[in-house]
Amino acid sequence: MSLDGRYDADNIFAKIIRGEIPCVKVFEDDQVLVFMDVFPQARGHMLVISKTSQARNLLEAEAKTLGRLIGATQKAAAAVVAALKPDGVVVTQFNGAPAGQTVFHLHFHVIPRYEGEGLGRHGEGGMANVEDLKALAAKISAAL
Ligand code: 5GP
């Protein structure tokens, strides 16, 4: 999907927000949801999304939405650093399929990095064990 187009209300993150498909939550309020990426590129990989905006990407996002999202992204990054003690943390965000975007509901990736451990390829990792994700999410949310 290019940068042009319309928001698809049946995209996977919209379904997660509506509770139609499960996710492992780390944090949520009335505006934002932080949950574990089920195909993690590293241990503790999280996604930060707006629960109210229909922006598909950064270019479409309202300033207020961006403010809430980046605030939640910072909060998630601080919590994962405190909980899992990575050596670094990467924040990424993709706009349009040619840029690597696969889900067309604006989101930020928060990916901890560990010295000596390579980063899994974006969109090509295996599916994580849900119990492992729940344990990680509990640890991270306890550090919020
Ligand atoms: P994008 O490629 O659009 O930047 O990122 C989409 C992300 O969503 C990918 O990292 C992918 O692993 C993740 N993802 C795709 N489907 C699901 C799902 O059903 N549940 C969760 N938790 N993550 C998903």
C-alpha cells in the first residue's frame, strides 16, 4: 500500500483495539495502547498505537495524536530499559509498504537491543510464545 489510500477499519490493530483479536498488553489508557509485538525482532519488542486516531502513518497523524503517541513511546522505552536492562533501545516507524510498513494503522516500534545479539529482520521473525510475551509484559508494566 502506498502513502495514498484510506484507513481500513479491519486492519489487525483496529481489531486488537476493538478486542476482536487478542494481544499481550503492557499499558493502555483512553488514548493509547502499548502491546507486545507477536513477531518480535528482539526480546521485549513493543508496539505503541493510538486507540482513537485513524491515521495510517506519521504523515496523516494529528498533532495531538502524535504528542500522546510519542509520550507513550518514551514511557514504554523507559520501562523496558528499567525492566530488561538492554544495552540500547531502538524506536522505529515506517510509512508506506515500500518503506517496510505492513500494518496500516500508525504505530511506533520500541525494540530493546542487547550487546552481542543481532536484530531480527523486520516482518520476518518467528511468532513468539504467548506465555513468554505475557511474562515480559508483566515485567515491563511493573516498571512503568
Ligand atoms: P510494520 O511492518 O507495519 O511497521 O509493523 C507491524 C508490526 O506488527 C510487525 O512488527 C509485526 O510483527 C506486528 N504484528 C503483525 N500482526 C500482529 C498481531 O496479530 N499481533 C501483534 N501483537 N503484532 C502483530
